[in-house]
Amino acid sequence: MNAPTQDLPYFQNPKHERNFLLLLAAMQFTHVVDFMILMPMGPLLMKTMSLTPAAFGSMVSAYTFSAGIAGILSAIFLDRFERKKAMLVVYMGFILGTLLCALAPNAHLLLLARIVCGGFGGVMVALVFALIGDAIPMARRGAAMGLVMTAFSVASIAGVPLGLYLSNHFGWKMPFVALTVGSLLMWFVALRLLPRMRRPALITGALADFGAILGKPIHWRAFAFTFAMMGSTFMVIPYISSYFVANSNVANDELPWLFFAGGLFTFFTLRWFGALGDRHGLFRVFAWISLAAVGPVLLLTHFGAWGLYAAIAMTVVFMVLVSGRSAPGMALLTTVVEPRLRGGFMSLNTAMQQIASGAGSFAAGLIIVEGAGGRFERYGLVGWLAAAGILASIWLGAGLGETKK
């Protein structure tokens, strides 16, 4: 196999390295907002397009299924292409998919546009992690990953609330228009600032590594762990906004406060939970946070007509604990694979995250029904199933072999 080569091994100037990571975080931010924005827009879209909960769940899951399939395929051949060129092509595909969302005249074409966005977005995520692996030395790679992953919190604090404001005042298409314009500007920044990198690999070597990954039973347990962890989460998350509006006396224009508050707290707690895992054992911290999350999951899915402030408090506790377990959980996964297979393993695991998210939202959409006055019914059943998935993830995580870091 050809030896990996790249034009810029490591950044000699810390400022250049930080700017590189901030650029990747900004690109990741656009992807996270594009993925997340549809979920809190559920009440508006279901009303405007006359969607049932099952139809809306299909629209959410289409994005993640597409991202998962694209992630699996790209993991096989993506290393054959120069990183910057591949990122620019894939990111442009993501931008075009977002533009198609803004232009979609009906639910069917919006669904197709979401499939396009998910496919390119899934490959984009794989490229972000590949670029970090190529450019950042191992000693700083954890911190680099942490910086880029804060895109989720920033999206919750700023991106989603802004998107909801635009949709509530200018229609559901406006967030996609704004995201298309912002992503296009980011594409030109990436054209200017991304360094050229190349890591050629023989396709036969890649397929052999994939065979080695799939041949280990512990890896299959790890994939099942990921499926339980992410699937249980996304049975609940896509329907929170619609449930609060339909059942809990929360208005559409009040929803941004839920995401702002939840994102603000997770911005700090995500890194704190990860540090706890380093000190006290990844699985131990994951298990305790997961057990603590069961209560908020059940409370949120059985939430009464308690108004905005109670909804904000409930959302903060839910997001802090449910997202907090992902920090030690994802770190735990890196302990089960040997270093030479870690890249392909994490690519497959990322695809599993996307597929599990889609399966969770799709399954919940089949369970939830609209009752009298548009109220959501059987969301409580979804909560019990999600709680069972959380407990299953603890059992699966216990068999991954790591108990103390």
C-alpha cells in the first residue's frame, strides 16, 4: 500500500491550526443546523403540508438513512481522493441539496431534497474527521475533536432558534434559504483556507481492512451499542417541539427558547462529562449518566400542560443528560478497536449512528397518533421504549471491556 502523504503534515503556527479547526467547526455547524432544523419545525410543517406524525418521521429519518448509507460507501473509497478537493465537491452537493429544500413545492420533493442533503452531509462528516486525523497530531487530536463537536451546542444556541424565528415570521422555506447562502459563503472560505492533503490508498487494502473489522464479534457488539444509544435518543427528540405545542401550552414562537437554553447548558456539560470519563472510567460515567437520563425521558414524554417555563427546565435536563452520555460513550467505542482499523471502524460506526437515528424517529412516528384537537397520543409509549433502549445500551456497553480509563 502506498505510504500516506500530505502537503502539510502539521501546522507549525498554533493560530493556523486553530483557524483550520474553527473552519471545520463552522462547516460542521451548517450540517448540524440543516439536520436539526426540520425537527422543531414539525408543528409548522405538519400543519402546512398536512403531514401525519408517521409522514413527518419519515422525512426526518430519510436524512439519517441517506447519511448512513453514504457514510458506509464513502468509507470504502474516500481515501483515494485528495481531501480538500473531495470536501469542496461534497460540500457543494450539500449546498445544492439545501437549496432544493428551499425550492421544494410539496412534501414529496422536500423528502427527496432531504435525501440529497443527508447523503452529502454524511460524507461531509466523514471528511471532517479525516481532515482532523490528517492535520492534527495525536497529542492534540482529542481537544481538536472536542472543539469541532461544539458545533452541536452552538447550533442549538444560535442556529436552530434563528431558523425557527425565520420560519415563524417568513415561512418554512426561509431557514433553508439562509442556510444555503451561509453555506455558500463558507464554501468560498474553505476554497481559500483549507490546506491540500492527500492520503492515497489501494482499494483492495481498504476492503481487506473492512473484512477485518466485520470479522470481530466485539465490533458487532460496539455497533449494537451505538444503535441502542442513538436509536433510543432519536425516538424522542424529533417530536419534542410538536408535542410541547400540541399538548403542553407552548407556542410556536416560544420554541427557540427551549433549544437556546438546552444548547447553552450542553456547551459546557458535554466537555465536563467527557473529562469525568477520563478520570473515573468511560463506561462507569456513561452508565451513571444513562441511568440518570431515564427519568427525564419518561417525564418529558408524559409532560402535561405545564407551560413554557416548565418545558424549558425539562428540556435542559433532558438535553444535558441524554447528550452528555454521548461523550464517554463515543470515547468508549475507541477502546475496542486496534489502531490500524480505527479509521474504518469509526466510519462504519458513524454510519450506524445515522441509521439508528433514522430508525428511532421512523419507529416513533409509527407509534404516535394525533388525537382530538391535534393532541399527540402514545408519546408516553415511545418514552418507555426509549428508556428500554437506554438500559440496553448500558448492558451492551458493559461488554465492551473498558471499566476504568
